[in-house]
Amino acid sequence: MLIATSVSSGTVVLVGAVFLASCVEMVEALTIVLAVGHTRGWRSAFEGTGVALLVLSALVAAFGPALVHVPLSSLRLVVGGVLLIFGMQWLRKSILRATGLKAKHDEDAIYEETVATLRATGTTPGRDRIAFVMAFKGVFLEGLEVIILVITLGTSAHRLGLAAAVAAVAVVLVALCGVIVAKQLSSVPENALKMSVGILLVTYGTFWSGEGLHVRWPGGDTMLLGLAAIYAIVTWLFVLALRREVGTRSVGANA
């Protein structure tokens, strides 16, 4: 029963981290592709997207299998450090946005900015090089982040297939939403998603860094849920403290 529970706990955290991170990154990529398609034409936007996906697939085929030959303890230590860096960055930005100290990531603003940039460059007959490059860049960079997270999380947890499948589901769902609404997904609560992903990444980073250092966690993989709860509470306390500080500053400035 304990083994089944620990496996289930680890799987839940893994699925949640991969799915949410993939959704966030793909929403950002979709915003750019839609802006390019509406402004410069769908042909170049789809070609840029397709080439980006091919390049990403080639990178996975070339470098993904090499991770299998890395000693597990060393891999988990390195992966843990990478995830801690990723997670801390996501948490820091999401906390600042939640407290008003940093502007929220606005997909509408990104869409309009992309459209303005494309229109300012003018139009070109046939294949549109600028549209191709912008679509390629958006999909490649966001997709690369998804691949890094999927490989590091999946390989270290010995569930690479599951992580890849969850990411694929997230990508397909976001793409379907884009096709249905034919606009940027500005209604997605992106900051809340990023905060959740940050908590999950820091949780896994802490857990696997400990595993790499041969720390024996109480309850095995079940400790992932405990770490996630601790980081969620700490994040919530940070948000409350910063909001209180911002409120105090506002009152002092208006006095």
C-alpha cells in the first residue's frame, strides 16, 4: 500500500508539472503564431511552425538518448539544480506579478506588439521571410523549454514516456483551443499557472537534489506532496507580506 501511494504521489506531481508548464509555454507560442498568421498570412506562419517542430524533433532524437548513459545520482543532482533555477525564476516573477510589483504577462499586449512589428516591416510577395522567422522563433524557443522540462523530469523519474505523453496532450489541447477561438488565449490565468508550475519545479528540484546527495526522504516519493505543500504555503506568505508592504507604501505616499 505504501509503495502504491508513493508511486501515485510522484506520478501526480510529475503529470501536474509537465502539463501546466507545457500549457503555459504553448499559449505563448500560439499567441505569436496567430499574430503572424492574421497579419502576414497563414502559409509562412505554418511553415515556420512546421520547421521549428522538425528541428525540435531532431534535437530530441540526437541528444535525448544520451541522458540514459549518465549515472542516475549525478543526473538527479544536475537535474535538481536546473529545476531549482527554473522554478525559482518562475516563482519570483509570479509572486511579483501577484503583488503588483511587476506587470502581468499580457497575451493581448504581446499579440498587439507582434502585429505592430509585422505591419511595420511591410509585406512581401510569395513566402514571407519575416513571418516565417517570427513563427519559427516563437515555436522553437517555447518548445525548447518544454523539451528541457520533459527530458529532465521524465528521465530522472524513470517516466520519460509518461512525461512526453502528458506534454503532447497539453500541446494538442492548446492547439485545438487556438483553432476553435482563432485568437490568442488571453483568458488563460497564466500567472496562476506559472506560480503552480514554479512550486512544482522547486519541489522536484529539491527532491532530486536530495536524491543526488543520497538523502533518504521520509516516505519516499510521498515527500513530494509534503514539499509541494510547504513551498505553496511559503509562496502564499510571501505574496501576503509583499501585498501588505505595497499597501503600506501606497498609504504613506498618499499621506
